[in-house]
Amino acid sequence: DAMVIQNPRYQVTQFGKPVTLSCSQTLNHNVMYWYQQKSSQAPKLLFHYYDKDFNNEADTPDNFQSRRPNTSFCFLDIRSPGLGDAAMYLCATSSDRDEQFFGPGTRLTVL
Amino acid sequence: GNSVTQMEGPVTLSEEAFLTINCTYTATGYPSLFWYVQYPGEGLQLLLKATKADDKGSNKGFEATYRKETTSFHLEKGSVQVSDSAVYFCALSTYSGYSTLTFGKGTMLLVSP
């Protein structure tokens, strides 16, 4: 089945230690998104790629960066995680239609 | 700007009860409307959608009708099950070359046997 895959499902890192989260898709969608979701809140868009064009939300901290080496893969890099960055990180994709397809998420814990 | 308002939870129901979760929106243009469901520890799954006024989305016994005159997209189910316990997000999408989702805050549904 075509899908959005996120690895790992659970990630533990130390305060200030860089961490990378991975997302891959078999849908061949041209748009990929990264969201941050904290407990009992709605997902918050961090940035998205339209093909290779990167679009950062205005309030996304500089600590968060992303890479998209090809259509299928997209990475979220957190350069120096703080305790406030502990959250669920969701990857989503869409084509030229308006529906977004979400992966299962990566739960990040910062110690 | 765009916004989505949905009723606060948790909504607590007994199995087989009728469910309504209210959702209203503010948007420019003609948005598409969605209900996403999130089970504990999981990502978001699309539950149903409607792309134009008077459309009814339905899936797994859930229904919602796109009401332009009242700017609403209320979620309903005639008989809930324990397995329906989850968080439900109402969302709208405006499209300008790519999808941009605006979410409501989410409503937790707890169904007891």
C-alpha cells in the first residue's frame, strides 16, 4: 500500500544533542510537510517542501531545519534540542489536490 | 485569516450513544473541509472530507455535511463504539498550488462500555 513512513517511531535524545527524524513516502507526492504536535494540541506546521522549494513558517525556530534529497525522503534536523522540543513530529504529504496524508509520527523525548 | 473552532472536550459517551462534535469555520474563498482522527500515540488519519457546499462526507458510520450558510461541518455518528475513542480534528484546506491545512484544537471522545 502507498503510504507515509516515519522512522524511528520513538526517539530519545539528550539536551543539546543534534537529532534527525526521517520521513519517506511511496505516494510520489510533490509536497512534504513537517508538523510539531505537543500534548493535547493541534499539529503546528513547521515547514514544507514543494518539490525542492523549501518554505519555512515565520514562527519556526532556527533550531529546526529540513532536507529533502529526493522526492521520496524528507528529514527534520533539530540542531540543539531543548526540553521544550519534546513533542510528536508528524510528516505529511500531498499532491496537487488539497488532501494531506499523514505518517504515524515520531515521539521525541529530550532528557 | 482562516480559522476553525470546534467544541472542547472531552466528550464522554456510553457505547451506542449518538455523537455530535460541532465545528465552525472562517475562511476566504471556498475551502475544503476535513475531519481527521488521531488514536493514542498515532498520527492523523483522514476520516472524511467534503470539497463543496452541501457535500456530505461519510466513512465508518461517521457523517458531516458542508454547510456554507452556517459555515459549519459538524461530525455525527448514530451509535458510537468503544473503539471510536480518539481525538477528532476538524480542519479546512485552502489550495493555492498546494494544500494548507488549518486545524481546530481537537476534541477528545471517550466511549465507555
